[in-house]
Amino acid sequence: MASCEKILIAGFSGAGKTSLLKQLKTHPKTQGVTFSDLDQLILKKHGKKYSNLSELIEDNGWEKFRLWERQEFESWLKEEGKGVIALGGGTLSPLLWELYSKQRKLLFCYLKVPFEVAWQRLVNQSDENRPLVKLGKEKFHELFEAREEIYCKIEWQLDGTQKLEVISEAFWKNISVFNV
């Protein structure tokens, strides 16, 4: 793989991006690498009075959330040094893909899971009532199909149905370009 400074983990809600990010932090190759979760960056800056992202979106709407998401993402990109970020499930829009997919200092990684796996993971989560679950399974599937068109453009894909340890090892194996 080509040399890069930042790795962006993309995938649909329920793919396991946040869980993978937590697993990646435990690897010995993490020295000098920062790890961020875009949803958590948004919640930290704009959601101090909310207990979860769902409440923030309900009170402020999707349009405002997507604006904050873009602002936090662009701010993260400007930070110095090597970094890995878990994008929100809807962050990777066609426009963002066109703007950033060919930048040499960025590397996209698609954490891929089948629709039913993503749906079951979100429905079974007890820590937070995810905003997309409230839309219902049919609408969730429509979004999944639409976003899959963008995600499939990403060359580097990892199987999100495997154990986190296996995914993490595959991730680190593929990014020796970080020189960590």
C-alpha cells in the first residue's frame, strides 16, 4: 500500500468500526498514532448535555448533525501526525469520496459486513438506541444499499464478521506504511 498519514475506517452503522478502533489501540504498533471516533468527537463538542448521539440528533436534526460531522472531520484531517479515525456510518458521502479518495496522505479502509449482521448488531445493542434503528429495517436497508455503492469503491476491505483480534491483525499487516 502507498504511504499515508491518516487512515479512515468506513462502513455502515453496525459494521464494528468503533469496536475495531478500540482493538487497534491495544496493538504494539500504536506508538505515535492517534485514534479517534468521529461520532465521539461530535458528541464531545456539541453534545455535552446529551447521554448519547441519538438524543443529540433528535434535538438538533440530521442536517445540523451532518454539518458538525463534516466540520469535525475536516478539523481532524488538519491535525498533525499519524491518525486513525472511525467515520460515522453516513460520513462517506459521494462528495467526500470525490474530495478525499485520491489524496496521497489518506488511506480508506472499508469494514464490510452483510446487511443482516449490521441490522442485528444495532438492534441488539443495549448501550445506546441508535438513530438509524428508529427508522425501521426497511429504511435502514435502503440506506445500506445506497451507501454500499460508495463503500465498494474502497480498495482496502476487511471482513467485519471476523473476530476483532483477526481484523486488527489484518489491519496492522496492511499498514506497514505507517512505519510504526
